[in-house]
Amino acid sequence: MKTDIEILQNNPVFSVLSPAKLELAIQLAVAQKYAKGAVIKAAGEIWPYLFIIKKGAIRAVKYSLEGRSLVVTTFMEGDIFWGLAFFHPHHQLPVSLVAEENTRLLLWSDERLHPLLIENGQFSWELSRLMIDKMVRASEILEEMAFQPVAGRLAKLLMESSQDAVEGAIFRSLTLDEMAARIGSTREMVCRFLHRFADSNIIDITRTEYRIVDQKRLQEMISTSVKG
């Protein structure tokens, strides 16, 4: 595992700080551990903290009144996230934060980190740039949900999952419910389209994996759904 100083040095926001300021930031942080599946903080709560992931991964999840879930994004090692109350004391957390695996964080409260932000203009500037990136990504997600059909979103998930796969084989690490949460649909719809893809010889489904048979058609499905 990387040291705390290495984690901060490799992050675009913290890396602009001097070695002395990085050491100070580490002293101001609180180390936290969460087991896989643990809810770090639920949506709707006032949570004035910023964190960076030392190890593991965290899902940002929204839940509907009907009990459906949508995985908005996943934060990985070295990523930063914050509760809105870190900047505005009355704003609630818009998503629930769930540990996707055993996870370790460095956590700062607003009162501890704000002086460092105020004293270091470049630090604040880089954090502002990160906020813009996240706003752009949030807009892309909304656009996909509004205009890209389920088939296209599922095709995109399969393509993204296959990037690090060997010969197109995707290990079935996600359940149907988890796949549905990632594309904003239901397990029934995911199951239906997976079998439709298989019947069309676009993918092959086994007990342990999905294998992309026709990558070109899968990509065309993504492109067509975006244009439509």
C-alpha cells in the first residue's frame, strides 16, 4: 500500500502543496477503515467532510422511493470526494456512500482543511477544477439516462467492463441488481437484454462470464442509441 504522503503527492489537487504543507495535511486528517458493504454516510445527512481514498473503492448511490438504486459513480484509490456541507453547512449529501470493497480513507472536516485551502490559492484552484470535472460528468450521466435507451446503456457497461478483459471475457462479478443499478434500470430489463444480446450472437453467456462475440455490433448499438 502507498504511504499517505505518496497518495497525496499523486493526487492533482494535493500535489500542488509543498512537502511541509502535505505533512500538515496528513496531520490534520483522520484515518478511517470501512468493511465491504458498509454505508459510510447516507443521502440526506449533513456531512461536512472531504476524503481521499487510500485503498479500496466507494460507490455513490441514489435510491428511489420504490427501492430502486442507481450507482452514480465509483471512486477509486487516489480519488477525492466531499459532502456538500464541506462548503455549505446546510446542504445535504445527495448520494449514499457505500464501500464497494474493504476501504481506507484519509478524512478531513471542513474546519480542519478550510484554513489550508484559504492559505493556498493553487490548492483551492485545483479543487475548483475538480468540481468542474465532476459537474461535467454529472451532466453526461443525466444525458445518458434521459436519452440513451437501456440497451445502449447496457452495451456501454459491457464494453467498459471488457477493457481489461482477456479476449473479451468479462467475469460475472456484478449481479443483475448491481448491473441494473449502474445503468438506472431493473434486474428484469438487464436480464432480458442480456439474453437478447446472446440470442443475436453479440455476446455469449456462461455460468461464470460474459464473452463479447461481436464488438462492432455492440459499439454500433451504443452509437445508434446516442444519436437517436
